[in-house]
Amino acid sequence: MSKRRSFKPVKITINGKVRTVYNVVQAGNTLLNDWPDQTPAAKVAERLVLDVFNDAAEPEQVRRAFITAAKASDIKYSSDRRRWAKSGLTSMTSVPDWRGPGS
């Protein structure tokens, strides 16, 4: 995997399974195969995945769209490694909802 298609990891929980997404390919696979709702935000993220491979978008745009899609689908997520370290989380442990109340 090319380093240019990687981004700062995003940890999500879908159907009780925790996964950490590190790159554009993983984001695309997750959106296409595991995403519970095909919301407009998810479709935007999917298009951006394709745009990266056509050199029309940057991986960070995919990451931001992926997080937006998670919010729109009410998927628990965390994108802050410091919180993972403080809480002792690993990639396959329970992830609390870091969005906080009212988000």
C-alpha cells in the first residue's frame, strides 16, 4: 500500500465489531461491504475513494468524509490515538462513544 494513500487511523464500531481504518482501500472496503446505511454522506465518501485513485482527491479528504459518514450513520468512532492510549484500548476492544453527549 502506497504511503500516499494512508491517513491518520479512524477506529469505528459496526455491528459490535471494532475495526481500525488506516488507508483509502480499507475505507472503501468498509463503506462498500460493511456500512449499515447508504446515506448521502457514505456515497460522497465512496466517490472520494475513487477520486484518490484517479489523483483527483487526497487521502485526508477520504478520512474526513469517512468520519462524516460515520456521524450520519450513527456509527461510534474515534480518531484520536491519544484517547486510545489513555483508555488502554487496542484495535479489538470495546470502543466508548468519544463523540460525547449531544453530538
